[in-house]
Amino acid sequence: MTTLTKTEDVPAPTESDAFLSVRDLRVQFSTEDGIVKAVDGLSFDLKRGQTLGIVGESGSGKSVTNLTVLGLHNPRTTNITGSIRLDGQEVTDLKDKELETLRGNKMAMIFQDALTALSPYYTIGRQISEPFRKHTGASKKEARDRAIEMLGKVGIPDPKRRVDDYPHQFSGGMRQRAMIAMSLVCNPELLIADEPTTALDVTVQAQILDLLKDLQQEFGSAIIMITHDLGVVANMADDLLVMYAGRAVERGTVREVLQKPSHPYTVGLLRSMPSLTSDVNEPLTPIPGSPPSLLNPPPGCAFSARCSYTDLVAGGLCTSERPHLADGRAAACHLTAEQKQQAFFETIQPRLG
């Protein structure tokens, strides 16, 4: 059974706080093998009209975090603690019907795979118009007109004809555009984009990202961009949150994090990324090893088993004490600023151009 509680040490946000405020969020799943700590003490803020990029390997907790914000979890197997405030309203206290009122209206999500997210049994127009009718009480004609309008906004040619097509009649890029139209049909104030450009070619990818930026300017939405692609983050986001093993390990503006990373995991992600300024024959440097099991995460730094710099930290702190992530520009790492500069900043700078 889902436990929805708020930790006592989480300060109550004020009216001046960000549009979305997450504090000490913990999400655990009950499985046959034990309790999976999918999200472990996550905090972040997002302002209106701003974009927060969340990056990390598969299983780092990115998607779970945002599905929790939307209230999309199995109540029988999920335990949630912490605070999620949307425009000052505590979301974790809401009942299912109250969450349904918010979803699609005040907050919406662009899912990773439009082909599986869209129903093959209904037309594109019906799938866009139904949430509009539900949340606004519009007539069928008004909702259909709105669906046509949104298809036009996302760049679908001849929207009056294509509104009656089924998902299989759309290309991959057009299906993704239709998903965006469905997400934005009620002008949500929070838009969560989960790998919105996965499996799309680079030309279509650029079009989708430009479309999201244009629509954000038009509607003033706050956007959370979940991705593995640091290039997408650099192009889209204002702020960046790096997650590893259910924890936030680094945060700051996109420029700060990408130009001067402060956590070995962030450095590893950047080193594994190709650069336009480097030799085409230069091999990429993958991060060795695998992420830890979230059934039994390590007591210290979750990245310590894969980190090349633990020998620089005295007293075995990396394996025994969990590093704290401070507010603002910060990294959860026991290395000092001088050690980071000497150890990896100079080696990553050429790749950043």
C-alpha cells in the first residue's frame, strides 16, 4: 500500500518558491527480492518558463521521479515520502481523482515511445481531443477544432485531413509531434518530456527540440527534460541535475555543469561523449563497471566502486560516508575543489570546446 508522508525536516515552501518544488523525495518499490530504493532523497526546484534537464544512466531514477510527480505509480507496491509542491499545492496528499484533474490540465508528460503511448484503436484527433473535452467541458466540435489547431501548431501538414488518421499512418517524427500536441492541448503549466527525441534521426530531433522551445515561449510552460543525450541538454535546458543510483550527484546551470563538472560521474559522462573538435579516431572513454543494485545501495558514495579518484580521499570516506549535496551549484563528492581541478577538470576542458 502506498505511504504518502512528508518528512518533518522539510521546510514548508512559501509563495515565492519555484513553480515545482521537490524536497527529500524517496520512492521505494516492494519486489520479491526486497525493497528497491529507486529515488533516494532527491530535492530540486523549477521556475515557470524554465527548463530543467535531468541526465543519468538507465536506472538512475529519472523517469521514476517524474512519474511520481504525476502520481503515476502502483499504490500497492510503492512507498513515497517527501514533498512535491506544484504551484504551492502539495501533490502527495491528493486523491486519485484530484490527480486526474491536474494531469493533462496543469501538468502533462511526453512519453518516450509515441508508438506505444498512443492507442492504435483511436484516431490521432480523438486522442488529442478527449483530454481537452474532459478538462474544459468543450463540445465534440470544439474539441475537434482544438485538435486540428494543435496539430497545425506542432507542424503536421494538412491537419484537417490528418486529424482522422491512426498512429500507424504517421511517421515516427509525426507521432512524436502528435504526442506533444496531446500534451499541450490544455496548455499545461508543467511539461515533462521523457526522452522525447529517442529513435529519431538528427534532423527530426532538431525540429522537435525547436518546437518545444517555441511552444514553451508561447505557453510559458516549465519543462523537465529527461535524457541520456548531453547535446540535447546543452541545447534545451537552463539548469541541469545529474542523477546516479537514485540520488542527485551534481546540480547547477547547464553552462556550469558542462563546462566545469564537479563530480567524477559527470566527468565520466562527458568523456564518453564524442566531440566535434577532437580527432575522429580518438576512442571514447566509457565509465568502467555497472551501477550498484538499488536493492542494497552502498553506504557511502554510490559511485565509489566505479570512481578513479577514491584514493585521493583520506579515511575511506567514499565508501563509508554519503557525501552531501548542498543547495545551489553543488556536487555530492568528497574531493576538494583543488583535487577536482588537478584530477579531471583540465582533461575534460578540450572535449567541451
